[in-house]
Amino acid sequence: MIKIVTDSTCYLPPALLDEHDISVVPLSLAFGHTVYREGIDIDTETFFAELARAPDLPQTSQPSVEQFLAAWRPLLDAGHEVVAILISTGLSGTVASAEAAKVQLGQVPVSIVDSLSTAMGLGMQALRAAEWAAAGATRDQIVAAVERMREVVRIILVPDTLEYLHRGGRINAAQRWVGTLLRVKPLLEVRDGVVEPLEQVRTARRALARLVESTVEYLGDDRRPWIAVMHSRLPEAAEQLMEMLQVHYPQARYFSAEIGPTVGVHVGPGASGIMACPSRVLNM
């Protein structure tokens, strides 16, 4: 049997992780000298409360080699093969840790895939891979299908401010926006595994409208895409996005998730986003 392993930035709801037996390796973050494993030692509510009080941004770090070994060994010992689908190398060193762990294990049936994404862009790849595995696909088939999927999975999001991304060094090509960090609602896109600026709007209401409009422009008349709405401490915006999207795509498969600590460090509270995946890559 093929088992899917991902990391804690996937933000799949626990019920889906349990239903599809997806293993999660946590990233870590440190407020000063106190280190937390995402989703284990700190939850999202506690994290954002601490972020509001902290004088400095917490530092995030990839899982250790030992954490990957601990996740994989029981699966391999039970006779399973593993596909590990992980946060983009453009955003984290997580893939590098996984590759180092695989080297330590030697010739084992483990495949590592750079998702070129994070949050629900990563989560949707892990979920679909688990469904393909349950349907009897081979490891090579799953890897090839996920690699096709990662090329078209799209995340667009609107943080309340660029301040967190700018301070954390996670946004490229944004110097032209630095002077307006606190005065615009920036639309961002996870593109080729990194965060890039897309456009600017002036109000939160217009920002939500543009998220939906841009998604419709991207998906066109696709009847059964996968769509996920995401937010950080802003559930009312996620609900509004869902309602607006359902007008255009009543037959889509919808998901909703809150952005957790590791990504929340960089987008801050008050962010909203949409993950869109065209249906053409959802069949093997």
C-alpha cells in the first residue's frame, strides 16, 4: 500500500487527514527561546495571540532529518511505500531534510515531491494523492500525477498588510510596494513555488471581489474544479468567499481551512485566500 506523508503547512482539516490516513511531519517555530512544533505544541488560536504580543517575529524551521525518519520507519517496517509531498523549496528547507533522511535509509521505496506550494495548495495535492493511492495507483503513477497537478494548483491571497511577508523575507520583487505597505490590500500569488505580487486594491471589500474574479478568470468554465478558501482569524471573509464562488462553480468540490502558525508568521492575521485546481489534472 502507498502511504502519503506531508508536512504541517498543508492545513488539511484533521478529519480529512484521519479519513485518508495521511501522516504529517511538523515544522517548528520559536518565540525567543521557546520552540513549538506546529499543530502539536501550539494551536492556531494560541499562536496568533502570542504573535500579537511578541516584540519580534518568531523564527520558523523545517523538520529535522530525525522527524522524517520517525514518520517513515513505521510505514516502511509495515511493508508500505511512501510518497512525501512537501512545502515548496522556495519557501522552506523541508524537502532538503526529507532528502537527507532518505539518504540515511538507503534503498527504500520513498518518493519525495516538491509541491511548489503550501497551505491548501499543498493540502490538495496530498489529499488527491491519498485518494489515488486508495484506488490502487502505483508510487510512480502517483508521483507523476502530483507533478502534473502541482503545475496548475494556484493560490492567491490577500494579507491585511505586507508587513509580515516583508519582515520575514518571503516575498520577491516587491520593492515597488514597500512605500505603500500599510496603505493597500495586496493580492499575492504563490507562483513557481514562491510568493509574488499580483496587483493592489484599496479596500478589503474590493480585495475579496478580486480574489473571486481572478479565480474565475483562471478556471474559466471548468465545471468541477477543486476550490479551497483559506483565512487567518477571519472566518467571515472565508464564508463570504465561499458564497461568491458557489455562484460561479456550483458543482465544484469545496474545502475550507484556517492558515496555521508557520504560514501565519508570514501573512499575519486578517488574511484571506483561494486555492484553485482545474479538474483536468484531477484524474490520473
